[in-house]
Amino acid sequence: MENHTEAVLSHFLKESLKGKTALITGGTTGIGRATTFLLASSGMKVMFFGRHEQELKDTLNDLREAKLEDNVYGLVADTSKTEDIQRVFTKVDQEFGQLDILINNAAVGYGSILEGTYKEWQEVVQINLLGYMAFTHEAAVRMKAQGKGHIVHIGSMSADEREEGSSIYVATKAGVQGFSEALRKEVNPLGIKVSLIEPGAVGTDMQGQFSPGEQREREEKMKMLKAEDIAACILYILSQPERCDIVDIKIRPHLQLI
């Protein structure tokens, strides 16, 4: 019975997503990278990008080893640069012809307003908030013409918890939360879904205060999530019937007691 159930679920996921197209920002590391692998293995066509050439090469190499190279397109691009945004969507139009799914994931961490400079804060806001807005605009224009689409924003528990010492990052993630809620009201009548995921601590390069070994240890102790956990959450959201909207999900490690 268990094998039959697994087979049915596997068939449903593959059939519900097979052939769909997705764009993932920040797709060469962490959550974005895990999501690229999972969606590509589900039969989707995935375009992804990151800011660093070496991370892109490493990811493409691993995708080839997993025999997923036919399902992916990788780029180097920066969500804070207008010319890169246009270049990415030109590539989307050329390779896909249409865009079914946008996953806004690219983000950087930052601490307190008492630290750093205006230029540094500006870069964080450009990547973490304005980047989400710019990619949403371009995706929504295409999805409106199609009469359907799905936009997924990766936010953070920081939007609600508002931890001391991270006021810059908190401001951007609170902005993503508000943007997602208002956006859904604007685009749902156009056939476009909007989903917001707000994870707790995830073992990625965003957790720079912990070494990779310490991150793995915290994952084992259920004090930190794995990037693959969020990728699985994204897959769940995307595989729902058209009548169902997963509006927001808060997902935290079992022992992150906040």
C-alpha cells in the first residue's frame, strides 16, 4: 500500500509540473540551488542565476552529474542591476516563450542600522526588496498576457520576530511580507497566484555565524532547517490544483523556540 501511495504521489507531482517553466533568482546557492535541483528533477524547465561565476559553474556541473542538464539554463546575473534584469527576461523569452513560475529567492543578510554605510544599506534593499519587485513586475506582465502564473516569494521569520541587531535585514523582509499580501490582491483576478514562505533558520551561507560543520550539527539537533526542506515546501505549493492558493507558510526548525 505504501509503495502504491508513493507511486501515485510521484506521478501526480510529475504530471502537475511536467513541462512548466520556472525562473529562480539566487539559484546557485542555498534554497535556490536546492529548488533548482528539485524542480528540474520533477520535469520542469528551470532557468536560474546567481552573482558569482564559480558558484554557477559548480551548480551546472552537479546538474550534469545528476543528468538534469537538459532541463536547466544557468546565468550569472545580479537582481540589483537593471541591465541584468532585462538580460534575464530576454533569455526567458528566447528559451521558454512563456513563464509559468517565478521564485524570488535572491537575498543577502545584514545587521543593524548602527553599522555600515548608506551605500551598503542601499545594496541590501536593492537586492532583498527592489529585486523582488522588479522581477515580479516583469513576470507579472508575461503572466497577465497568459492569464495564469505563480509567483513565490522567499521571505523570513524576521518579518514578524524583528530580531535586535538586524534592523536592515528585518526592514527588507517586512517589506517582502507587505508586498506579497498587497500583490496577491492585485494579481489574483488576472489568474496569477502569489505565495509567501517565511522560513526560520536554514543551513545556508546566510548563516555565516556558523561554520558548515556547525550548521550540519544544528540540523541534526533540529535547531536549523535544510535548504531541501524549503525546496520541498515550494514543490508542495506549486503542485496544488488551480482552485487552491497557499497564501503563506511559516516553516521553522522544531527546536527554534521563538
